[in-house]
Amino acid sequence: MSELHKSGRDFILKIAGKGEGEKLINFAAELGIRSKIEMLGLIDHEEVVSNMNKSDVVVVPSRHSCPEGLPMTIMESLMVHTPVVASDHPMFIGRVGLRGSVVFFREKDSVDLSEKIVSICSNLDAYKKMSENAKLEWQDLNLKLKWAEMINQWISNPSVDLSQFALSASDH
């Protein structure tokens, strides 16, 4: 966010959750961007999704050294059609962003992160396309099969070939 500030861009960074809020506020003050940081604290899920929907981008700055699944943050941001800027964590590359609604920045590289945010927010046509594609990407990430459906088919016909339910057999 300091890089965005240096480039003359106006922004508000909203941080939700518990953690080291005071440490983050002090760090932001040292960087001269304290007034641009809003600490939301613990908020309910509905408010999280509402904030994502109102945001220009959602940032997912995961570190490679941290084991990671596919964060709900990415899924929920795509669900409300908000583009995502995520670190190039090995768990994300090749799994999300296939429709262009997720852009990756180099881990721990604040300049690259800033450039990606500026790029997304500077081109209205490209932003609109990313937002439209977010819905499609979210649909791609949702499994069409329901657990109960697979179990019911197996119970009604124990000889059914369950390989048809493998993720590799999905139609996305």
C-alpha cells in the first residue's frame, strides 16, 4: 500500500480478522499511510462478503512457506465478481485465474503487487471483463456433483462405476 501511495494513487485498505492489528497500524503510521488503513476486526461472514462486493480488488498475500489450500477468500471474491490479486503461491497457480479474474504477484514483492492493482484499476474495459469472468471462474471451481447424489447412486446400484464422479471427469 505504501507503493500505491508513492505512485499517487488513492486507496483504502480494509483488513478484516483478528491478529496483530496494533502492529499493522503502527507499521502503516511509519510508512505514512495510517489514514488509508481501516481495521475491521472480527466481522460476520455476511459483512465480509459485502465488503468484498464493494471493493475494487481483493488481495490474497499468502506466503509460499505457509501450507495453503484454496482460500475461501478467493472463492467468495469470485462469487461477488470482484477481481483477485493473489500471491504466486504454488497452490494457486494453475488452479485459479484460468479465466483471467485472478492476477498473480510475486510473493513478498510489494512493487509487483502495487503494479498489479494499478493495472487492474486503470483499465475499465479490462476490469469489466475480469469481473464478468469471475462469475464463470467461480462456477468452474464449484463441483456440480453433490455428495448425497453419489452415495444414493452407489447404494441403488453397487456396481456403478464411481470413476464418473472423479474430479478429472468434471465438465469444466
